[in-house]
Amino acid sequence: MRSAYIYDHVRTPRGRGRPGGGLNEITPIELATQVLGALRDRNDIDTTAIEDVVMGVVMAVGEQGANMARIAALNAGYAESVPGYQLNRYCASGLEAMNISAARLVAGEVDGIVASGVESMSRVPIQSDGGACYSDPQVNWRTWYIPQGIGADLIATLDGFSRESVDAYALESHRRAAAAWQGGRFDRSIQPVRDVTDEVILTRDEHIRPHGTMADLARLDPAFAGLGGSGFDGVMLQRYPEVERINHVHTAGNASGIVDGAAAILLGTEQFGEVHGLAPRARVRAYATVGSEPAIMLTGPAAATRRALDKAGLGLDDIDLFEINEAFASVVLHYMDELHLDQEKVNVNGGAIAMGHPLGATGAMLVGTVLDELERRNLRRGLITLCAAAGMATATIIERT
């Protein structure tokens, strides 16, 4: 049976997702263009061999509307024969782009393909795409739409995670991310971003706060108490009547950062690598996407992990490194508790609390983070997973060749 191999990965640094952030002046199409161009140039690929570009984009409106994948490929100078399309699996979009690409390789539809993702949260704000899930009361009622932060706070309430425990996790994420940058662990994958004058404007993730303390985090107000008090807590307690009250513990300091960024992954068959003189770095071993309880919304990664492991015929002990998107601190703590994971194997180089979560790009970024670290430690297998809005989660297992 054919296999899907990862040949290379690049990502931009993450810039703060606000006016004045390091990438705010760069359009999302330009972010996507630069990673696609870097992937081609690093591997000296004749792009006529690329049979598609699949791109995760969550807020697909305005500057991120239309078909970013096709336009970015053309803008990067790819052959006109290269098509492209974008998809939205909410926060898991970048990883879903890779999984779909891998499935098409295995099915024999393509031999070489690029999976990618982009999000400019400073230029296209979160929830700017609208949709019935936000605005239609009948849909809200039937689907239990409740803001994610309240779901994260309910997880903390149900699992007994205190404000101190979620802050401690956040502090460790920053510590690990700062150590990873200091140790050059991201260097292989980083593509510095250039402006219209070809000047490099960002080379490092700028959201990290390496000198923060527990006292600094403790001074931050709960971010979702106001929303909860406006009625959402009451709706959630209808869903979970065993809970007396929701303990609001999440803040801007222990939730994922709002940032801009892009990433791209080169995948192909074994023959693709032989033809182009490329050595595969890893094989995509298995992948799975699940639906989970939509009100709490954020507990799907454990189920997605189990399903991916079952498809691969593997157990938890067969995975050397786990990378779960740090949407909120309680999401990761819950995941580790449910699967009985050692934190020394989980998000070893920090995560989105420290470096930020550029929605459509994060999943593709995490693939490279795990792959680089597997190589650095000479380990074999990594698992990447992200929760997604409306109660979904995606997981992927990669295995070094």
C-alpha cells in the first residue's frame, strides 16, 4: 500500500495579533506566499510536480476570503498547473489539511502535495466570519453554542483545576518555549518574514514572556466571568446540572495567544522523493477526527487520540512525544489526566499559551514542531492533536523513517 511521507516543513514566526504586532503590516496572502515559496526553494522543487495546495483558513472573509491556496500558489510563482483549495475545521484546520493531503497520497490521487495553513488575526479578527452558530438563537439552542472560554472554565471546575494550577501550567509553557528558542530548536523550520522592501521584519515568536512570574499571572482578571454572568453560565449549568457554579480561572495569561502566522508542509510518495532527490523525514502513520460534546467543546483530543492509535495499531506507550494545542491550560491538563500522560512527553517546547495560536495555521505548525524535536532527540513517533469549535478534535500520528 502507498504511504504518505513528510519531506519538509516551514513556518513563519508568530507575530502578536494586533495593530503594531510584528506581522500586522503583512497581508495573509503574503504570509502564505512566503511559506510556499520557502518550501519550494529549500527543496529545489519543480512545482509542476506539486499536484495541489491544501490550506487551512478559519476566518475565510475579507483578506482571507475567496481561495487563498490557489492565489498564494500563483503569487509564490508556482506552476499554473498547481490548483489549490482552502478548508475550515476551525482550530484543527492546518492539521486537517495535512491529513486530507496524506489520504489523497495513499489513495493514489496525487504523488506530491503541499499542506498549509494561515491566519492573520490582527487583520481578520476572530468571529469576523459570522455564522448561525453565533447569531441564530434557534441554532444556539439546538447546538448548545457557548463561548469556548466558559467551556474551558467548566473543565477546570469539573476536574478541580485551581487558578494556581492553570497559571502554573501557563508559566511552564513560557519557560519551555523560551528554552526552545534559546536552544535553537525551532531554527530548522523558521522562515523569517520580509516586508515589501525585502527587509526581514520578524525572525522569532514575539508572544513569549520568558520573565513572567506566578505573581504576574495572578494579577490578571478572569477573562470569561463577564460572559458567564451575562447568561452563558446559566445555559451551561442547564447542560451540567450537577455543577453548582463555574469557577472562572482562565485569563489572557493562561489561554492561547492571538497571533498571526503561516506554515507549509511538503508531502509525497516514496517515488516522489526518489525522483526529486529528497529523503523523507517521517511517514504519516494514522489520523482521525471526532465529534465531542458541543457545549463544553474542548474535550475531544483524548477521543481523537484513541481513535488514531487504534487505526495505527498502537498504544499510548508507543508515542514518544505528544503535542496538544494549548487552547486553554485546562484543555491540556484534562488531556494529560484522562490519558495518564507524563508532562515530560507533552508540549516539551511550550505551546500556544506562550507562542500563540494562529487558527488556520497552528495544526500545520505543530507537525513541524514535533518532527524537529523527534529528530533532535532521536525518537520515533509523535502525536499531534487539537480541539476545535463546535465540539470536534483531530489527531495525527507521524513516524520517523
